[in-house]
Amino acid sequence: MGTPVHVRCSNEFLATLDAWRRRQADLPSRSEAIRRLVEEVLNHERAWRAGPHKGAWTARAMAAKELDRLGDTSATEGERRDRKRRILKGPPEFREMRKDLPKPKKRARSIPVAKLNAGQ
């Protein structure tokens, strides 16, 4: 079994829940319906956090191919690579706004060797 959890629900919520239950093949109890819905949301959230969907990778590959085709041939290979990376990655202010990407790890500040030797 499991630990019982008691939840207070509004009449509107229960009506919506009951309507969902009636659409199921086996007409689950209210507690089973709530369990299924919560489990579905939690599993979906885990899958969403796993990374971009297949379509995102395909779109990125298509954009990269088009950028290679349209790239400035007078620029060096390194410049073309850097420009392509910046375009595909997007502006930093947009990356900072995105909630679906992990926050970058802050680097530890390095202390110049001259300051370390000065303390001796």
C-alpha cells in the first residue's frame, strides 16, 4: 500500500476529475485518478528535462547546413565557425531568459601568482 494523503478539493475540481475518470476505459476511483494524473505529469516533466526533443536537433542540423551554404567565403574557417556557433546558440540575453536550459556554472576566481607570492 502507501501512505494515505488527504486532499481538500473544490466542487469544480471534482467535476473536472470525474469527467476525466469517465473518459477512461476502466473508470478509476478518484484517488486512483489523482494518482495517475500526478504520475503522468511527473513522468512528462522528467522527460522534458532530459533535453530537447528530436525535432530541435533536426532543426539545428538543418540550420547549420544552411549556414554553411550561405557563409561568408572570404572569412577564415575559424571566423565562419565562430559566427555559426553564435547564430545557432543565440544571443546571451535570450539564453539567460530561457527556463528550460540549466544555468551555467560560475567559475572559481583565480588569484594571480604575483598576489600569492606577495603574501610570503
